[in-house]
Amino acid sequence: MVLQAPAKVNLTLDIVGKREDGYHNVEMIMETVSLYDTITIEKASKIHLECNLPYVPIDERNIAYKCAKAFFEKSGISGGANIKINKRIPVAAGLAGGSTDGSTVLKGLNHLYGKPFNIEQLKDISGNIGADLPYCINGRPALAEGIGEKLTSLGNMPRTLVLLAKPAVSLSTKWVYSMINWQEIPCHPDTKGAIEALKKGDIKLLAEKMYNVLEPVSTEKYSIIGEIKNTMLKGGALGSIMSGSGPTVFGLFDDETKAKQTMQILRETCPFVYLGHTL
């Protein structure tokens, strides 16, 4: 079985509280994009994981491995799987690369082994492994609340050009969130307004309302994040923000020529640049 695992971007990201366990309560609009990892799964006697990138762990540190292990434990099925991951989504980039791989493995194993779980049960299993996994199980535009596990479908977003650019820097999600005092965030996204724009298919208005409260923290540490954003806006992006905890920046475009021109400019400074579309 060969499956495609799509990346995600955050059209908005807001922090609305902090839990006793240290995690933050969030409100964020998430969308999948046409950048994929390819995952091959076949039945086997035990779990065996391979990846085309040598620095990606292939043991229980890997989310896909954790998801495979959880599937067999929860289902009570005696068996395993040979799993091969061909990564195209950058690692630790704010694009849910690990989470989409894990969710795709869960759905793939569920299909291979006779569908012992429905979608809601798969979301429950995945939510114990990572906050982005329930969304990746679901896909398509959604409002994610809580720590990301509470999902409200937002219908379909009109197909829109998305330009992604990741600079040659890395950010720890844990560190970025640790630098935020949620009670002193000076600016919050208009989440309700963004939802209304999305439902109306008004991409220009949606782009204007995109905002990520983590972006100032990440940009203060790495100014290139802001520079990428400015390049996209100058190049004709309808809107541009950092995705997740970064450092990847994306822009929405309605002009393919401008998007391709901006892509060429960004390739001079960014090791990863990709032009795709929303799904």
C-alpha cells in the first residue's frame, strides 16, 4: 500500500489559555497543502521502519513508529508492518511532517487489517501521541481547539496557490511556547472573521486575517523569518505568516507568475522552497 501524507499550515494560530499540565490552549485554523511524504506499508510479523533521511529516527522516537505500536496495542491484533517513509516535507518546520506521517500510518494499518477502528477512534488513539495528529487524521480546513484535539470542520477552501519557504534554521516548539506569556500577547488573530472569510471562499479577506501569535517570538530569534515574509508580500502574496512554531513561512497567491517569481528570489536564501496549493 502506497499512501500520500500531506503537510499542513496554520492559517491562524492563537493562544487562549494555559493548562495545569503546562500545555497551552489554542485556537487555530489548519489547512492541508499539496506537499507530501510518501509512505509504503505492508503487513509483517513485527514493526520495521525505514526513512530516506538518515537523521530521522526509525525507532520509538519516531511518531509513525509510535502510531504503529499504538495501533497493534489498541486493536489487540498480533502482527506488524514494514513501513517506508520517503520524506519531502522538511523536518521540524512547523508543517506537521511527523504528525502527518503518523496519522497516515494509522489510517493505512487500519485499512490493511480490516478497519477495526472508525475515524473518531483513530483520532482518539492519535491524540495521545501528538496534538496535531487528530487534525492530520481528519484533514481539510478545521478549527482546532484545546491542545489541538478538538476539531470543527470548516468545509472546503477554494484551491489556492501556496508558496512555502523554510530558512536554514531550526526552532524547538517547546522553546517557542515557553517564551510566550499568553496573558500579555499584544495582538490576537480575528479567528471568527477568518472562519467567515474561509466559508465564503473570500481568499483575499482570509489572507488579510491570517496571524500567528508565535511569529514575533520566532522572528525575534531569527530575523530571516520576517525577511521571508516581506519578500512574499512584496512579491504579490495576498497574505503571509509563519506556520506553527516555524520556521517555515508561507504565502497565499492568486497570481501564478508572481508566485513563481517570488519562489526564484527565495531560493537564493532558503534551502527549501516549494510552490503548491491548498487541498
